[in-house]
Amino acid sequence: MKKHLFLLIALLCAGSFAFAQKQVERGTHNFDRVADANAQRVATCVPVAITDGFTGDLDPANWILDIPMDGSFVPAGNTMVITGPNEMDGNYGNGSQNSLCFTAPYDMEVAFDWAFANNDVFGDGFDFFGYFSTAEGAVLLSDADGTSGSAAVFVSLGETFCFLSASADGEDGEGIATVTNFKFSECDMSPVPTMTEWGLFLFGLGMLTLGLVFVYNKQRQLA
């Protein structure tokens, strides 16, 4: 009886320690900021061409993959399933972050919808999904199960964009993000006239027209 009681106490202590250790690991795991519900960072982008899916200039062959432990990025059409780290090495706190990145070949806007499922048995806050851009840094989209949203990010020529998948502990269940409706647009960044500029242009055009009419009338009077 005493032996069984001792084992029970030992198991409870071990479980309490594991749970406490997990709470220490909870955080944003090197993400610079948390995105709004629908992340939007779009400059004055006039689309020249819109491409649907992971193809063309953003074909999977043009992305750089970095997976230190395990996980995957699996594209198909305009969808990508991103499975986060979960190497199950038994060492609490051995977190990891995966990335899939490209360098923008021109000024562009990247847009997509996303949904996140967190399979960590200890709940939310240990597995993460987001993106990185040169201008914004690492942006956390979600660490909570059952969440979803959309994002539109402007990426200048030569800047980097990445999908990020991370885990604070690297075990007890992975995070899985599903990206859908992925598309990118080449942007025409030529300055767009403001209302004031249009007003000055129309005023000048009106004055020129009046001047031509005045000269025409004068010539008729002298004829």
C-alpha cells in the first residue's frame, strides 16, 4: 500500500514539474510582435499582374527552406500545409523554429488566408505560426487552436518574406497551419497623383483652354 502511495506521489510530482516547466516555456518564441486580427501591411500597390498559387516567380524551387529539427512545408496549388517542430526528444525547453523564405524579385504584395490548429496536449501558447518580412520583423499570427485570419504584406524589391513555424518545447504535439488562397501581385509603385495635384492639373488645363479661346476670338475680331 505504501509502495503504491509513494508511486502515486512521485507521478503527481513529476506531472506537476512537467506542467510548471511548460508554463515557463510559454511565450512568443522570438516573434517581434503579435499581428492584428487581419494583418495588413500594404503600400500603395497598383497590381500589374496577379498570380494565384505557389508558381511562377514564387514556385517552391525559389524558396529557401530551413528546418533545424523536424516539420514540413507542403505546397499544392494555392494552398500550403505547414507542420511545426515536434521532435519528441524528451528535453523540455528544446524549442525550434522552421522557416520557408524568398527574396522579392520586384516590389510585390503577398496575400493569403490561414487557419491554425494547436495539437500540444498542454494547450495553447507553446506552438506558433507567423511570418517574417524585412520591414516588419517576425510577426506572430497565432499560437491558439482553432484560430484563423488573413494577411496581406508588401515586400519591396530585395526584401525577404518567410513563413515561420515554431515550438517552445518541440514536443507534446505540433502546431499545424494551413495557408489557403495564396496569391502575389507585382506592384507598380509609380506615384499616384493626389487630389490636390489633380486639382492643379485641371486648373492649369482650364486656364490654357480659356487662353486659347481668348486668342481665337481676338484673331476673329482682327480678321
